[in-house]
Amino acid sequence: MSHQDGGKGIVTDREALRQVINELLPASVFRGLQTRPDASWKPRILAIVACLWAMSDRQNLTDRFDDARRIGQEMFPRRTPPGTSYQGFIKMLHKHGDACLGAVIANLRELMQEEFADHWTIDGHSVFAVDGSKVKLPRTESHQAAYSPTRTDKKTEDTTKQEKKTSAKKKTTGATSRKKKAATKKQSAASVNKKADSPQMFLTLLWHASTGLPWAWRTGPSDSSERGHLVEMLDELPKNALITADAGFVGYDFFKSILDAGGKFLIRVGANVRLLRKLGKSRRDGDTVCLWPDTKRKKGEPAMTLRLITLHDGRQPVYLVTNVSESDLSDDSAARIYQARWGVEVFFRTLKQTFGRRTLRSGAASNARLELNWSLIALWSVCLLGGREVSRSGHAPTRLSPAGAIRALQTSLRGWNMRRVGGPGLWEGLSASLLDDYTRSTSKTARNYPRQKHRKPPGHPKIEPATAEQLLAAKAFREKTLGLWLTA
């Protein structure tokens, strides 16, 4: 559709924003959602205000709501006026928000596949990267009860052992030294415990690598299982999707969940994984390995046959396992796909730093979930629109600068009804939101940054030849399986 405002004369972004809302939140997707006939918050206006509320760059949640409600009401004056209180808005989001969210997500996915059909795959594979990150929350009782990590007995034991070790060491020092060290230790322990009890929401995200857009997510307490979250999202993936992830997403049961769902994966493995060679098919194919933990073997579960791909990132070898054959996924394609996985990390940085959601502002745990969900919808919408405009101007959607797209849309929201003379409008601003194409000559790593993380590399997986016991167990399993097949 044509959405250019000409760029000349006295214009506003009112019509452009109306087009944005009608495309992202069309009335058709809300037809199946019902509310009371006399309700002031109908599903569509509720979703419109929620999306505008999340897109706003105002500091206070209530100020964001006031702006969003005013824009929604004035942009669609023929609709039933929405409620006026922020508390009522949040109450209705709790009641109907999940249904509205599902309708909006389905429409965004459909738009993605329609607008980026030419950019949907990497070397013929529909690639989805998955990773987890934590979002900070205000230190309220509600958040601490819902999102703080659960204390375990093991941690208590380790703490007790450390205290005994420290106590024994203190006996060998002088009185002054003992007092000084005890005070330091006490302060340090208090600081550590306070930090450990800090509430954070864990976010696991499925991210489409070739468009740079989110697809699905799950949230939970700070000690949530990102693998568990991904298993919950498997049925939301399109057919023949290929999942790529780092070394945290491993395990026999986890891989089996993907295989049972008919999925494909390309996942890095490290020192926490033991692989077997010369077992079954791997006795004939040098790139084939088996994953067969002793616990699974003793329970009579079969060995899992995988393909091992060894790459090098310039500093260390990178080991990947996949269930895709070499004829369908070459080593070069695997390298490109795994390299594209880094984009999900960049998306987290965009969400938390560029979009300003590093720390959520809601004081109640249930409200924080709403805030994050609709913030992701807002960012997804902005990046989808920006990627489409960039694509229409002849660039790949991954060339989009999210910062530029966010700035263009938030500028239009601030002055949505203000008259301006000439200058770029919303659509021109989105089209111009491109990443810089210069070659960086210096490192982006901050020098001596005090809170910089120094993550330990995943290491090398343990690759061992199958033992005689494992060979016998594999043979017995094959004979049993063949016998059941012949009987059937």
C-alpha cells in the first residue's frame, strides 16, 4: 500500500500512525474476542493503547498511559472511548491481555512471513536462535516473592564449608588482622546475599535469524530453565525450523524433545557433554557420534546418533552437533547459521539498552509481566516496520538500525498531531534507519570496565570410543528392536 506523505507542505504523522495501527492491529484479528456490550475497554482499543503505552519513551508508566489513551481515542474517535484510569487499564489487561496478545502475535508472524518471504531462510533453512537473559525489577516484596531465585541446600552447605574454612584460617592470624578480615568478610557476605536475593525476570526468546525479529518467548523467575522454556515453545515453531543455540542448551532429554517434535537443531557442545565414537553407525562414519548417558543406557533407552561439526572462530575450536545430514547442511552453512545466532544477543541489548527495558518499572510482579510482554510486542512491531521499509529500499532487513527505527516512531508519537513543514515523516525515517557500513578500526570492548563479564569458554566435549559394555548394550538394543519389528 502507498504510505508516503510526500515530504512537502504542511503535514502531520497522524495518518502514518493510523496506517501503522491498522496494519499491526487490524480489527479482523479481534473479532473472535468478546467483552460485555457496555465495557469501556473493547479488545482492539485495549491492544492499541497497550502497544502505544509500551512504545512510549516517557519515564512514568502513568504518563505513558495518558499519552497512549489520548492518541488512541483521538485517532479513532468513532470507537467507544476507553476508560480513563490506569488501574482500570491494567485490570483489563490482566483479564483480556493474554487473548489480545495471542491475536497480535499471530498477526505479526503472518506479516513477517508475507513481507520477508525473500529473506526467510539462510542457505535453505528457516533458522531460529534461542537464548535467555535477565531483566531487572524494582526491589519490592511482590517481585522478591515471585522472581527471586530459590535457595538450595547445596548453597547452604557450600556456605557452611566456606565459613569453617575461613574460621580455621583466622586462627593463624593476629588479633588485629582477625578483626579486620572478619569485618570485611561480614560486609562481603551481606552484599553477596543481598545481590543474590535481587529480583530479576528471566526471559527466553526465540529469534528469527534471517529477519532479526522475535517469534516467541517465555518468562519466569531468575532461576528458570531456559531449556524448559524452549521445550514449551516447540509447538509454536513453523515446519522444518532449525534451532541454533549455545552450549547451555544441551542434554539427552532436551535433544529428544526437539526430535520428538520433528525439529532440527544445530547446537554448540562443550566440556559438559560426553560423546561416543565407534558405536553403531558411527563405526562407519567419522563425523557421526552418539550421545548415550549411562543413566539412559541402564533404563534401556537408545543411543542418540548425531553429527559432529568442528569449526574454528579464530581463537578456539567450536564443536557443534546436529541431526541434519551433510547433504542438507554443509559445514560452511553450519558456520554461517551459528554465526547468525549472535544476533539474538544483540536483540537483548536493543531491548534493554536502546529501548530502555533493562529495569522494568512496575512494582507488582503480575504487572511487570504485562509490561515486558507488551514491550516485546512494541519492539517487534517497530523492527518489523523498519525492516520492511529498509527491505523495500533495496537492503536486507538485517541491515536495519533498531535505534533509528525506535527513534523515528517515538518522534512521531511525541508529535503525532503537530503540524510540520517538510522534513522526513515516519516512513522516510524508517527507510533511513540503516546500520553504519564503515569498517571499525578499534575494538568495541570497554577498557577495564568494572562489571564486564569474563565468561569461561565452553571447552572441548569429551569424545571417547565406546566401551565393550556400551557396544554389547547397543547390540542387545538393536536385536530387541529388530525382534519387535519382525513380530509386528
